[in-house]
Amino acid sequence: MPAAEAQPNVTTSENRWQRNRAFLICVTLGFSSGLPLFILINLLTAWLKTEGVDLKSIGLFALVGFPYTWKFVWSPLMDRFSMPFLGRRRGWMLVTQLGLLVVIMAMGQLSPQTDLMLIVWLCGTLAFFSASQDIVIDAYRREMLTDNQQAPGIAVFVNAYKFATLVPGSLSLILSDHFSWDVVFLFTALFMLPGIITTLLIKEPQSYGTPPKNMREAVVLPFKEFIHRKGVKHALLILSFIFLYKLGDSMAVALQTPFFLDLGFTRTEIGVVAKSSGLWASLAGGILGAYWLMKTGINRGLWIFGVLQAVAILGFAILAKMGLSLWMLGVVMAADTFAIGLGTAAFTAYIATTTDPRYTATQFALFSSLAMVPRTFFNAITGYIVEQTGWFGFFIVCFLLTIPGMLLLYKIAPWNEKNKTEFRK
């Protein structure tokens, strides 16, 4: 009898360990997923700016993120085929992570003054490996976490994703004031190692059914299921919402580092004040976001967090008027990253619960690709918008662009309707 009574405690303890282990995997994979993107957003723009590249050209570098918007095109390959080692998810993960390590190291060996076109190609390659890594990590996370773990697990993942900005957005910038850029990029590339080690240590997740038997199944079935789930009209509403929800805040941060440099802040001040204050605020936002999502549900989270991330954009407009103010820089960055941390947690949780686990890689890639379109194409023209409107007007435009996505919430996620998970584990 005592042994029988003790069994539930053993089971509870084992479940707790499995949950904590899953969240720890989300931490390391989230960091590995975020690092390449923040290199393109933060480190690349600072590098080009300090090397004398003009603002319009820096803005056009957003186009190298083209692979992020089209990753759903090759995502069926990652559902259909497996590497000859480590399994279907882990094999692809390792290949993309090693590719990222090599490309980041190689980038620092070039000079924007003489090798600008080669840098463009390397940035495109970096974006391709990064987008491919995101495909398989998103699929792995969706398959690893239970439905009840999706919201808190994604919040943990987003926290680690945002934490990755500390390296290229803070540590690397500080180092660039003391070391050459080749050393900075080598240092930054080494932060891919935690993700590589994690990939080697973890196990393959549980699969939903059998993998697609051919490319027709891998390509056609995920799109067919999504369109026929609730009809074409509802599918178009979902896709429109995913496209618009993060449009404004994505554009607002596109030229963040050049904006700070134009105001007169040094790279060290940006690294210490802006990025570090933003980091901790983002972590706080992710932690509170996980708690609030469990309490309020994903629908209400999208409403509340969407409003907060829209209002936070106005802080940059105020900073543009105030000019060189360290304390305001810290406040604005903390408010913005706190709100974005909340909004991203709810947005990613929404995407995860909208994805059919049978077609994880392809559907998740489709939805997240659409969410990246603003960052690639609209961000490419941000430099031209700033030239016409100035920094203050630019941030007002970004604020206004948050409104269409919020209006779609009436149809996509009504306030009084609980989010219904359509797929059970």
C-alpha cells in the first residue's frame, strides 16, 4: 500500500522534470534562433553605419531577409526528408546551425568599403540558414510541447529569443569600440555553440502520424487542410491578421541603432543603456506574458499586448524630439521591448495553436513567413521614409500602421471568446 500511494508522487515528479526539461530546451533553441536575426538587425546596421555606408543603403539591406518571407517554399522538404544522422528535426537543426557559425565568422573578414556586394550575398546566406533553422526549431517545439505547455513554453522561447539581442546588440557593440570587426564577428559567432550542443544532446520529438510519403503530400496537404478547416474567407482573415499585427513595431525597430547614432549616442552608450535596459524589460515582458496568457487566454492577450506595443512606439517619437538623453533612452527602450515581449509571446502562441501538428514545419513556416514580410519588404523602405518625414514623423507612421491589425482582432480573436485549441496531443 505505501508503494502504491507513493506512485502518484513519482509520476508528478517525473512530469515536472519533463516539463522543466522541455522549457530548458526552449531556452537554448530560442537563443540560437534569435541570434542570427539580431546580427542582421543590430550588428550589421551598426557595422555599416560606422564604416560610412549611407542610411538608404542600410535600409535596403533589409531585403537580404527575403528567405524569411519565403521559407514555406522549402519547408516541405524538411517535413518530407531526413538527414542521414540525428533524425528528421535534429539533423536539419545541426546543418543549419553549423552553416550559421561559418557564415558569421566569414562576414567579419570583409570590409563594407570594398566588399559590399559580397557582404550582401553573405547576409542573404545568413538569412537563408537562419530561416531554415527557424523552420525546424518551430516544428520541433510544436511537437515537443503539449497543448497546455504551448503558451508558457513559447513565452520562455521568446524570452530566450529576445535575450539573444544582448550579444550582437550590446556585447558586440561594446567590443567594437575596442577591437577590430573581424574579432567582433568571431566572438559573436561562437554564441551559436550552445544551440549546437543542445541539438546533439536532445532527443527527437514525438511525431504526429507518419511523415509525408512524397512531395505531393508534403506540399499539398498542409495548405489544403488550412484552407478547408473553416473556409477560404476565414483563412484569408487569419493570413491578413498575421501580416498586419506586427507591421508597425517591426518597422519601428528596423533602423533603431542608426536612429540612436544619429541622435549622438556612442556605441558603448547604446550597448550599455539601450540594449541592456531593453533586454531586462523584454525578459520581464516575456515572464509576465506567460503568466497573463495563462490567466487571460491568448485572445485577450492579443488585445492587451497589441495596444501596449502600439503605444510604446510613441516613446521613440518623444525621444526624437528630446534628443540626447540617456535616461530617456533607457526608459523608451525598456517600455518598447517590454511591450514587444508581451505581444510576441501572444502572437507566437496564436500561430502555434493555429498550426495542425500533422503539418508542423510547413504550416508554421507559412504563418511565420507571412509575419516576416513587413520586416523584409516594408523595412527596406524605412530609410526613404525617414528621409522624407524625419525621425519623429517616421515613428508616428509606424504607430498608425498598428491599427489595421488591431481592428482584425474583432474577427480573429473576439475579446469574450476563449481561444479554442483545435488540435490535441
